[in-house]
Amino acid sequence: MDTAEDNALALLGVSAREEAVYRLTLRSPGLEVAAIAQGCGIDPESAVRALDRLRDFGMVVTPDQRRFSGADPVSVVDRLARTRIHGLQGEIRRVASSRHLVESLTEDRRAGQRGRTTELEHVEGLDQVVAYVDEFSFFAREERLTTHPGPILTAAFDAVRNSDLKYLRRGLRMRTIVHTRALGSPQVGRFVSELSERGAQVRGTDGPLERMVIFDRRIALVATDRLDITRGALVVRQPSLVANLLTLFESRWSRSCAFADDLPSDAERRVLHAMARVDKDEAGARELGMSVRTYRSHVAALMRRLGAPNRFRAALAARERNWL
């Protein structure tokens, strides 16, 4: 017979036929090949092949090369188990060391994509966007630039937070610009503080801001929806387009202020611009459509916040903070 109903020794590398032969030599020691073949329902050649394997395993003994007896089961199972474990340990080590294959396989994938796609690729949905961010972050070696132009949607918050913190744990640089409307959420405020504590440079702005992530200044993801990158994104690999996005980011960065600073309100920013243009409070108030008293109240509050003794010094301090 070619198989046994219960091949209990299969996990130790012994086939059903070999197990059947071994069990027969345990029950009836001293059998010759012909008797073993008849007892197992197989031809003599198959019996010889099985016996050769069992001798290699140390499972049968044959003092006169004609008769066969089964070896002690305790010793057999112990030996087979140790051999099997040793083989498994080697396999585990090989599997554990296979991480290096990721980069070469991913490069093959990229080469295939370059061969069949342009340097612009559209991806849809949160899962795909997160997968691309994780892949590009994994291979980033220098710096990741990110922006958060609006409230981070609840459905995407964990994915965004996990991705950013995982990147920072690798000790790489990150610069992030966050819009004031995103900071209105206590959850986002705590998240931004966490980024700063982990080493990210974070700035705030209330000016125009697009949602994008740039990796090592060579690949960018730009949201198809300006406020929600999880709905879909454009993967940009074309060097001149990435360069333009870098210029845009640096422009936004230069106009933003450190997260630790308390950003001025829209009204205060308008007063600052008026202060820089006109000398008279009456003229500034008239330009902004507010009363002189209200205008002067804003001016006094701004001077206190900026620690400036006069309006000229206040304007200088505001420029240093990128409030102007």
C-alpha cells in the first residue's frame, strides 16, 4: 500500500509507506524483504527503497543484511524530532533574515510601474493612500515634509498619527505645517504637541495651505481633495513637479510661525498690516472699518504680546515671528 490511514510520523519527515514498514518491523522483528513487502501490500522494490530510507533514519537494524527489525521507538522519535527541530530552526533563521528582500522586490515593483505608468499616478481611498505613505516613509532616508491644512477627519486620524510617529521613531527629520483650523481640535492639538516632543519641527499658519507629503525631496503625495488626503492622492515622481512642490512648501514654511507661538487672530493680523502701513490710529481704524477705540485696544494688546515698547518695535517683532 502507498499510504496509511494515519501517518502519525509525517510531522517528523517519515512518509506513510515508510511508517507502515517501520511499524511492521516493530511488531514482527527479523522479517526479510519479501515478507515485509507482502505484509505492507507493496512490491519488493518499494519495500527495499523504504527500508533504505529507514536505515538512513536509524529506524531499522539489520545484523545480517537480510532480516530487519525496528529500532527502539524512544530513540527513533527523539532523533527524528531533534533533526526536524534543527531543520526548522534553520528555516526560521532564513525567514527572519528575509527582510532584506523587501527593498529589492519593491524596486522591481517600481521598475514595473515605471515601465507601464507615467510619473504621475492616481491612488484612491484611505487604505491605498496609507499604504503608499508607509512604503515611501520606509525607504525615506533624509526628511519628510507634511502639511495639515484643515481638521484631520476622525476616520483618518489614527492612520495619520501612527504614520507620523512611526517615521519619527526611526530618528529621521520631519517638518510639518499645521493650519489654525486644524489646531481648533483638542485631539489635533495634543497630536501636534506629541510630534514636537518626538523631534518634529512644527509650525502653524492661517494662510493658504495644500495637503501634501514630500519624501526625501524626490516623491510627493498631493491630496486630490485639498483638505482630505484620505479620499485620494496624486503620486508625483516627475523631478520638475516635485521641485515646484518643494518651492511651494518652503514658501508656506517661511510664512508660518513656530507652533509654540500664539498665532494672531484675523482681526489682529489686519491691525498689524495697518500698523505697518499708516501712522495715525484714525487712518488705520477707518481702513479696517472699526472704531478708533477698538483699533487702539488691538494695538495695545499686540504690543503686550510682542513685548514691544512702541509700534515700530512691534512691527519688527511681528515680522520676526512671520505674523506679517
